[in-house]
Amino acid sequence: MMSTQITINLPDEVYQRAERFARLANRDVASILADTISISIPDIRTDTLELEPFPNLSDEQVLALTELQMEPEQDARLSELLDRQQAALLVEDERLELQTLMQVYQEGLLRKATALSEVVKRGLIEPLN
């Protein structure tokens, strides 16, 4: 696996927590931080990467994204799969489908939240207090 070396500044408290955890796990801090970042940042579907960046969108396009929702069929299926998971009835194929739908949901939620931030930044709506 290829890797890229970077330098980051961490708050002292965060570094100390990572250092304590690394000591406890008998590992080096860099591998703890790399694993933590790897686990924390979800994999993004490639078609999501083809979306137009917010600065290139018109005010109307950004406002429309604040109303973004899952397709009704996907939303219904997600609810059904979550119910089946709660009842411990999921089969392997459904687990993979649930994982995919959860990713679609999370990416949509992130896009919507970013759109809301953008419309506030552009002064199109008032920030919530």
C-alpha cells in the first residue's frame, strides 16, 4: 500500500491522548493516528467526487441542495433494512445493501449540511441562533 507523509499540528491534549493510547497498545503514535483517521473518514463513492464544487454553483442551485433528500424508494428500503437489522434478521446481501444505503444517506446529509453553510455564508438565509 502506498502512503503519503504529511505534517500536522495537533493540540497538545489530543497528542497526549494519542500518546497514552499508543503506549497502552504498545504501538507508535503515528500508526495510532493513521488508523484513527482511516476509520474516521468514510470512503466516498466515486460518482460523488464528480459533483460540482459549491463555489461554481448558482445561488438557486445551492438553495436547492439545502432541500436534498434520499430518493423515496431508497429511503423506504433503508428504513426496512434498519428494521430488519434491529430485529436481527439481516442476511449478508442485505448487510451490504444497508451499508451502501447508509453511505448514500451520509453523503447526502453532508452535502445538504455543506449547502446550508454555503447559503448562510452567501447571505441567502439568516443563520440559526
